[in-house]
Amino acid sequence: MNDPRANQRLSSYLTVGEAAEVLGVSPWTLRNWDRAGRLRPRRHPKNGYRLYRREDLEAVLRATEGPAQPGAATDDAFGWAGAGESEHFVQFYETDAFLARAVGEYVGAALGSGDAAVVVATPAHRRAIRRKLRERGLDVPRAVARGRYVALDAAGTLARFMTNGAPDAARFAEVVGGVVARAARAGRRVRAFGEMVALLWEQGNRNAAVRLEGLWNDLRKAHTCSLFCAYPIACFHGPGCDRPFDAVCACHARVIPAESYSALRGDRERLAAVSGLQQRVGSLEVELASRGPPVSRARPPAESPGS
């Protein structure tokens, strides 16, 4: 039997999503603050979910009041909830679990505010994203019924506009543009997540992936929406990946590093990580230069008879 007094006490606490909205940050930032000891969440006695006292949140707000310093970094430097209405950005990632959390936060922010979301992903990722949305307390079936949440299969959707190994612009505008236009009805803002480009890249069809990124940019001129693209960072490991990687980055307004970097807190850790990468790249270049030009392994010409 429910205890009315216990229910009344719980009503004075806020969930993760509610607390993040009060503070004006993403739930991901809230987790970072928890780990840093900036906030001390309680746990729901039944489901174990984190809960926050309003007084604690007000204390954090008081501590952060005052004008922001020019150029100051924020803990939410890699947040997805604050994406612009017409922004095309790319997230590189190392694990599927991280990607699901990222997309769940990005899409969940749209659904939670009454806007719409389109997800074009693999079956495994669609299931994982849906779980993250449910964990946020969102009524996904209701959003689907109202046309505010559309989840499509990446391979199946890709097949509808590919011709001779390349994306057809007119078919893409019809297939994907039509989905975005319907989601935007009634003046709703649209957030889209797509990994069709990643499928093309993994298939070795790099030119088609870059071309598809360009078609997304064209689409956003006709239908205002923000777009979240994602690639496994492992796709770009190995020789000959520098220029293709630069081409992908050039298609986006913002590039977000994989989680091993974006999870670092504060400028000090991030600058140290960048410095370490620069040192390793410089050492590799010196090592390659010291080896000299590659030695030819061609066989010497055969001696002619009688020589």
C-alpha cells in the first residue's frame, strides 16, 4: 500500500530531466557534476533513479550567477541538447552504448519540448535509442502516433535513393525530404539523426558518403532541421584516411570528438590530451622521415644468354 507521506516527500524532488531543465544544462552535464561532487543526488527508493532537491539546484544556480567570462569553457562543451535549429554536426564514437546515450539525449530534448525527431539507424541502434527515450520517461508510442517520432531503417532507406552506387539527389529529396516535411507539420522543429553515411563508409563507398552529407546540407535549405551524424572513429584508423577524414569534417558545422576525449572535464585535461596527441604525431613523422625512402623490391633484370 502506498504511503501518502512518502509520496509527498518524493514530490519535492526533481528527476534528472527536470533538474537539467532547471539548471539549463544537458543531463550529460548533470552526470559530470555528480561525479565531480558538485551535486549530490538522492535515489528513488523503488527504482533507484537519481533525484535532486530543489534547494541543491538553487544553490548551484547561485554559485554560477554572474556574467560569463569571454572565451570561458563550459562543462557542456560537448552537449547535444543545445544543438541549433539548423545545425549539421558529426559525432565520432567508440562504443555503441555511448552513441545510444548521445542520440537519446539529442532526440529526447526534442520530444520533451513537443517538437519532432527523425531517426534513421540500424535495428540495434534504433532499439537502444528507444530504450534511452523510455528511460527519460518519454511516451514513445504516443509520439509515434502523433507523427512526432519517426524511426527508419538505415539500410532500407538508403536503398530507396541509391542509383549505381551513388545517392540520387531527386530521390533523396523525395524520400528523406518527405519524411522531414511531414515531421515538421504544425510548426514543429525537427531533429534528425542519421547513420546512412556511416553504412556507406563501412562499405568502402567513401565518395557516396561525402555526397550524401552534401545532400543533407541541401535538404536543410528547404526544410529547417538540425542533423546529427555519427561515424565509428575506427572507420578512420589506418593509412590513407587523413584526406577522407578531412572531407567528412568539412561537411559539418561542428565536429565532436569520440567519448574518450569529450568525457574529459575542463580545459586542463583537454589541453593535455591534445598535447599528447601532437607529441605522438610529431614522433611518428620523425620516425618515418628517418627511415628514408622506401626500398625498391623489384627483381634485377635477368642476364641475357652469353653475358
